[in-house]
Amino acid sequence: MNMKQTNTKQKQNLLCTKQKRNFLFSFGLVLIFSFSLGQPVRATGASFSIFPQGGTFTTGSTFEISVFVNTGGSNVNAIQVDLKFDPDKLQVITPTKGISVIGKWIFPPSFSNTKGIINLQGGFLQEGINTSEGLVTVIVFEAISPGRTEIRFLDSSQVLVGEKEGINILTSVNRGIYDIIPAPSKGPRIFSETHPDQNSWYKNNNPTFSWERIEGAEGFSYKLDDDPLGEPDNTIDTPTNFISFEEVEDGILYFHLKAKKEKIWGGTSHYKVMIDSSPPLKFQPYLEPLTLTPGNYLLVYFETTDLLSGIDHYKARLADLSDPQDVVFSAWARQESPFRLSKDRKGIFEFQVRAFDEAGNFQEGKIQIKIVNPLLILASGGIQIKGMFFPWWQVYFLAGMILLLTAFFIFSLIKRKRESLRIRLYKEIKEAEKEIEDVKEAEEKLRRLRIMEEQAGKEWRRLKERLEEETE
């Protein structure tokens, strides 16, 4: 092997090594990117909420709201609740009523019916409190004038962690919006067999109304709309004391009624109906993205919302699909997220959960889970390996990248081999051409030797003839 062939082989080995390094580097980047996509971004925080968030009350009546705290999984040492309300429409009767999770009031609860402010500051003993629905207080209000009004949390509200200065972990609050309507007039008393409770949601969108008979009444005028202070016109719509509606729109509606007696229209009565005939929004249960909690079980999370009445509760059951000929279902039971499923139960399972709204409508979500072993779980949405969950799109992306890089590597090898074969073939052709040239040169030399031999033969014969002539 000459020096030129040695240099060519060294270049080929260097090219192969470089391609291998590039492949390993690219493969490592893909793995890092995929694992980073699989890591969840967790956000913890506490929240305050008002319940109920809405309602309709008449002037002169009293109603209660409850304030709850969700500590977001943290042990909370103190809270500060500052509420704002409209003093022209509401007045506080008492800022605290009934039991409370507050262990000790730092300052006595206070309020101002002039400024429309309520202040509550409380602490908890020893290690603090950890709760998802802790009742802070029940506040009693009196409705004093008609209109829509709001009760909200001020920015000064806090949920503190730490015994000294404390860290505020409050991240979300809601608000309450209420309709204050005039006190019922001396109009007819209204009843509804389909919607008997004015403060409850119903999924029946065919409400019926009836009202007391009034002696001497010529007839009644009525109207159904979304205005709590609506007034029917001065036209008799029916002489009876019963009316029904079909397929009315969802929402909070008001039935208004007045009677005409002795050619005079009396006062208007109002009756509220709350209709929600639509189920909660569709949702998909999912496995915990990264298992950090101890225990040999899976955590299945689920959550959805309802646009009108709100979510009331969830019910769930587990179906064992391991034997298609004998599917076993557990009973439906109230369930809060997350649901725990033991990893020791190998097989195929389907977790089914129903979200019920305040009106009784429900939406069902489900996820199928195959437990191969505690380290490998297959689910409808992806795969869990050693406690880390990867959605199928990430798995497909990673597999696609691996196939793409593998194809690129194989293509590079084939290209390198083809290039090497081309170089070797080129060298062999050159060597063959050189051999052909050598053969041609040898043939030319042989031809010349033959010519010289013939000339020598001719010269020999000429000399021989000349010698014979001289001898004679």
C-alpha cells in the first residue's frame, strides 16, 4: 500500500468517526428535549371564594354568604380577608356567624356600613391549617335597595405561610354578584310545580306557573324575560291562573304577573326560575405528569367547568377490562380529584367519571389504563415510564426523530461506502489503463525488435551472398 492509499483510508476513518459523533450528539439532544417536554410546570397557591356567588333577594330581606379558604396544599398560619360591598344596596348585620376554621382572631372582626368594608384577620395554632374548603366566616347582609350589586375581595387580602413575617401565597379569588329586587307587591302569589325553589337550578326548560285566584279579576298580564324588575304590559293575556312555556333559553329568568280588577291594574309579582339544560364542558381524565407523591399507586386527575349553574360534584367508577368476557364494574361513588389506582392491580382498566352540575346535568369523561408492571403504564393519553408520563404525541415525535436520525445515519453510511467504492473503482481503472499502456509499450518494443531482426536477417543474407561471390 503506497502513501496515497494510506492517506485516503485515514480520511475515510476520520469521516466515519465524525458522523458517529454527530449522530450521538443529535440523539442526545432529542432525548433531552423530549424529557423536558415531559416535565410539568407546577404552580401552587391559595384561594378565597364566596358562596353563593349569585342570587336574587328582595329589599328588606336578609341573606347569608360564606367565605371559604383553600390553602393549596400548604400549611397556612394566618389569613386576612378584606371585602368590599356597596353600602347603598347592602348593609352588614353581622360579620361572623356560626363555626369557623379560624383558631384565633388576631383582631376582632370589623365592618363599616358607611364605607362598605369588612375586615377579618385570623391565625391558626401550632403547625397551621391545610384545607381545600375551610369555612372562614358566614356574613349576614340586609338588602336595602333594588339593583345589581357586588361583593368582592380587596387586594389587601392575604393567605400567609410562616410564623414570623409570612409569605403571601394567595393567587386567586372570586366574587359574588347579587340582584336585589323590590319586595313583592300586593300582586298575585305565584307558584311553580316544575321550578318550586327560586334559588335552585333545574334542567327542565319547560316551566309552568300558576297563581292564586283573585275574586273579581278580569284577567292577567304576564311576561317572561331576564329582567328582575320587568313589567308586563297593560293587556290581558289570559283569564286563567295557569300558564306554561316550552323550550325556553337557559339562564336566570323572571316571570312577571299582574291582575286587572275593576278596570285597574294591580301591582306586579315576580318569580325567578334558573334553568340549565346543558351538561358541563367535555373533559378528559389524565395521569399525573410526574409522580412525586409516595405510594405504589397512580393518580388520575379530572376537572371541568359548567357555564351556568356550576359543578356540584363528581361520581366515578372503575371498570376491569382484563377479561373481555367478564367485565367487572365498581359502583358509582362520589369522588374528588385525584383518583388513586393501585399499581399492584395488573390488567386493563377504564376509569369513568361523571361531572354533575347544580341542575343535575352530567358530562362523562373516561381514560383507559393498562398496567403492565409498576414501572410501565399505558394510558389513553400516553405512556408512563418510572413515574414520568409522556403524551403519545411526544412518544411519536421521539420515535419519528429516532427513525429520521437512523435513516440519516444509514444514508450517510451508504453514501460513504458508495464514495469509497467509486474511489477504489477509479483507482482500479487507472491501474488498468496504466497496465494497458505498459502492454502497448511492450508490443511496440517487440515490433521494433522484429523489424530490427528482419533488417539483421536481410543484412546477414546480403553479407553471406557477398562473401560467397568473393569466394568464387
